[in-house]
Amino acid sequence: MLGHHASAQETSITEWKKDRDESHEPPKSIRENEAGASTLPKWSFGLNAGYAHRLFRGGQVTSHDEQEYIKDLKSGIAFGGDIAWFPWKHVGFGLRYEMYKGNAERDSSQSEKVTIQHLSGAVIHRSFLKNGKTAILTSLLLGYQPYENRSAVGRQEFTFSGKTMNWGVSVGIEQPISPKFALNLTGTAMMGAIYRLQRKTAINTETLHLSKDDSVDLSRFSLTLGFRFM
């Protein structure tokens, strides 16, 4: 009887321990998510390129040639790179560089070649789709933006240059291809305006102070395709 009682007690203790162990073990899905989070890279570097469109108003257009000229001047290409650091799973910080180039020409009598650069810091929010791999990256950008316009009217050549602060937002989707490589598609909207320009010619340089109505609007939208190393 004592042996039977001891055996029953041991069984009871064993079952109690089993129940306790199981109750503290997280579900399989949670364990998988935690394992996935621990393997996420904290650093990444990306390169991208694509189409960009400036958003300035062209003023009063009186001819088809002017309309086509402004259309060409607004359209351009954007390319650059960025580096990101994620100390947490969903929040990170980064640096981004982008160069915009656009040009327009009309009847060989007028032309403009525009270069806009921006170097900005970024606060990045990262979320994941249900598959746990595809990421949505939303960034708030704030930084520095130099501008240059090499233009010509007839035989007279000018170079306009300036710099300003800029801010913007971007939203992208990133799909890993391997543990160290991913593809991304990103849409970015940048805002900024210049109120002081330097105008250089072959013989002199002068500073132009612009009113709000005459300021150079650098606002633009870009859609880029890129790849990222992680």
C-alpha cells in the first residue's frame, strides 16, 4: 500500500511539473517570431535609381513649345544610396543621399541643365507583412539640399546655384531575396525652396534675393527601384 501510494504521488508530481513546463512555453508562432527578430540585420546599405518629377508651377504658358519645355524640365532621373541602422525591430535611423538631374532645350536658343542633391538624416519605421519577411519602410527625412542650374539663352551662359534645408517622407516595400540581399521599391516626396541664388556669368557673379513668389521650388516626387545589402 505504501509503495502504491508513493508511486501515485510521484505520478502526481510528474504531471504537475509537466503542466507547469507547458504553461510557460510560448506558442510556436511566438517562438518563430522571436527567432526571426533576433536574426534581423541591424545594419544595411542600399543603392537605387528611378524616375523623378518636379512639382513647381510653370507660370503662364502661351505656346506648345513652352509647354513641352516645362514638361521636359520637370521630368528627370534620381539616383543615390542610403545606410540604415536598426537598434530596435521596428524603429531605426539612417542617412540618405540622392541626386536629381533634369534638362530641357528649346530650338537651340534656350536650355537648362538642373542638378539637385540632398543629404538628409532619417527616422525609419519598419513593419512586416504576414509572411514576416516583406517589410514596409516609412521614413521622415530632414537635411541639406544644394541646387545648380546651368542655363543658356542664345550665346549667353549662366550658372545659378543655391542651397537650402529640405524635408520629406518616403514609403517603400522591401523584399528579401537572400539573408544578405533584398530588393526595394520606394516612393519619396521632397519639399524645399530657395530664396537666395548666386548667378554667375563669364564676367561677374551676383547674389539674387528672391521673394516668395519668385523663389525656386525644389519640391519633387521620385519612384526608385533599388537593392540592399544586409
